Amino acid sequence: MLEPFAVHVITLPAFDHLTSGDIKLDDVREVGFLDLLGRIPVDPDNDLLVKNVAGKVVMVTGAGGSIGSELCRQILRIGPATLILYERSEHDLYQIESELISMARRISPDSMPIDDLIIPILASVTIQSRVDIVCKAFGVQTIYHAAAYKHVPMVEKNPLEAIQNNILGTYSTAIAAIENEVETFVLISTDKAVRPTSTMGATKRFAEMILQELSLGKNLNTRFSMVRFGNVLGSSGSVIPLFRNQVKNGGPVTVTDPKVIRYFMTIQEASQLVIQAGAMGDGGEVFVLDMGEPVKILDMAKKLIRLSGLQIKDAENPDGDIEIVYSGLRPGEKLYEELLIGENVSPTSHPLIMSAEEDHTGWDHILDYIEQFKMAIKTSDGEAGRMVLVDAVCEYSPQCDVADLVQSKLTESVKKMNKSNIVNYPS
């Protein structure tokens, strides 16, 4: 109700917390877009939450990332026998380990020693032997595979790293899971994998394809599933903190295009749904989260400006405080995202989780493409990597030319070298 009036709005906790005196200054906070989404939370199905977590050895790859770290928090609350934090960034691993240790002491101060409950593993999922030995040493039963490079423009500039991490990392982790008879393997996917226009989306779609084919294997003791969803509020790279900083610095607020729309969900809700979806199905399913109605990014920017007590500066209000400028779509981005490739989708026992059937390509083709990806990485050939992705993911339609920073610099250097080596013979 207050949003249209450019009034600076902050929120307090519920009245009973005020009267009890157990709130701090930090509990007074800015209104965020979370408050305006209008999503009605659906209570989680406790049977689904505990099925793959309670009393089990659980490993989260990419444990220090936005989704990975929230998965770890949710898992710790449910009560695993052991929680393994698998992360390649030393800084991120230290941060999430420290947070979870404090959290574990608050939740259950008299439980098992922290060293037996929370296991920090500093390693990359691209090294299969490392994933294998960790699964073997701790007897891993459930894997949530959240490790991935996900920032669309950044991945577009570094495509081979995305292929190595998102594709080969998923392949290595999945094979290690099979060899060590891990019970459940859940891939965290993205709406950008649907008819992808970006390298990131194409690599995540191929990662889904790997698990779909593995699920068809005979005498398989590992159940694979994928969970696909859109943007989460509070993740790294989210537009909310970007807009807040821009408003704080006096603007302008940058929006790529006035028509851009995105699906949004809170990071807590998405993580809970991932855990529940991973407990469903027989294997090979692509689960799709109900993200509600898509949100116009321009509307989000306008609301955040007004909720900060400021006015939008435009042609109608030249004396306003903050201007909105359009920067244009970045490499790999599109105006809207989708969650389903085809129409073959069915409901599940959870109102916010759907199950989709997607096409398969054949395991021999998967192995052939993986070898081609390895060769492109070995030769640092971003063009070749793009060609393999286009061939492998039939829905992939690149939005831009190859933007590999290393390859473009090498091409530029070679041109300069060839030009400087021209010999001018006398006539």
C-alpha cells in the first residue's frame, strides 16, 4: 500500500517479539522484494524432507555457493549422520563450515562431536578420483550436486571452464556415485537449460542428459534425479543486491531491457523443495519447481527505488532522485526463461513440484561428446567447445558469437604477429 508513495519503509518483527524484548537493532530491516512477491508458502512434506537426509551421510558439492550453502543449513536442521561440505573455494568452505559449526552447537549442543558431524572437503568435482575416495571413505548415501558455474555473462567469456565444471564435473561425480553405490544423486539444474541461448544453459542441459542416460543403466543402485528452477532471491549475482547498491550510490539503476521477465523464489523455499523433490521418483526424472508468476525486472527496480523513499527520475519527473537506464541484454541472456522443454509434464504429491519427461540421446553419444569436450579443453579451443555443445544439445541456439576472452586475445595477438612479420622487399 505504501510502495507508490516513495516512502522509506522498514519492517519490524512481530509484536510478540517486541514485547518480549528479544529483538536487536539488527532485526529492523529494509523491505526487500521478498516482501512483495506475494507467494504463499506451502508447508513442506516432512516425510519427503527426512527420507534422504535424516540419519544419513549426505554430501553437498558446491557447498559454499548460494544454493549449496542453504542446502547445508536445511540438511543440518533435519539431522544427518554426517554432512560433507565439498567445495573448491577455500574461502567459501571456511565460511560455511564456521557458520554450520555455530549452528550445530545451537541446535543440539549435546550431540556428536562436531568433527564427526561436519566434514569440510577442499576439492574440485572435476577430479573424479577425489570424489570417489571421499564417497568411499565416508560411505556417502546422498549427494546434492550444486557445484556449477552459473553466471551467464561470466560463463560466456570463459566457456571451456563451464564445460569442464558443469559437464565433466557432473559426469565425474555421477560415475563416482555409481561406483560407490550412493543411494540418491540430485542435480541442481536451472530454467536456463530449457531451449538454452547461453553456454551456461547448454552445459546444464547436457549435465541433465548425462544423468538421464545413466538412469537407464541396468542393476543400478544409484537413483538419479534433477531439479530445475529459476532465479532465487539472495543468491550471488541476484539483481536485488545490485539494485540496492546502485540506489545507495545515487543511481542510475541498470536494467538490461524493459521487457525482461524472470521467475523468482526465495533461496530457503527453493532449497527445501530441492530436498523434497530429490526424495521422489524412481530415477531419471526432471523435477520442475512451480515458481509462480514471472516478475518484470523493471517493475522490481521501480519498487525498490520507491521503497527506499526516493522518486524515479524520468521524462515525466526530471527532478526525481534515481534514473533507470537500459544496458541491453548481455551475452547469452534472453528476455524470458522457461521451465519445460516439452508438454509432457505431470503433477506429483507436492503441489509445487512437477515431473517432466525429456528426450534422451543415447549413452554412446554422451561418451563421444565428453571426449570431444575434453579435446576442446585440452587445446583451449572455445570455438570447438561451442560447436560440440550446439551438436549435442539440439535445443541450443546461441544468442551471441563465441566470447571466450582467452581465445579472442590469442587471435588478436596472432594477427598482430603476422602483420609485424610482413617483409617489404625492394621493388
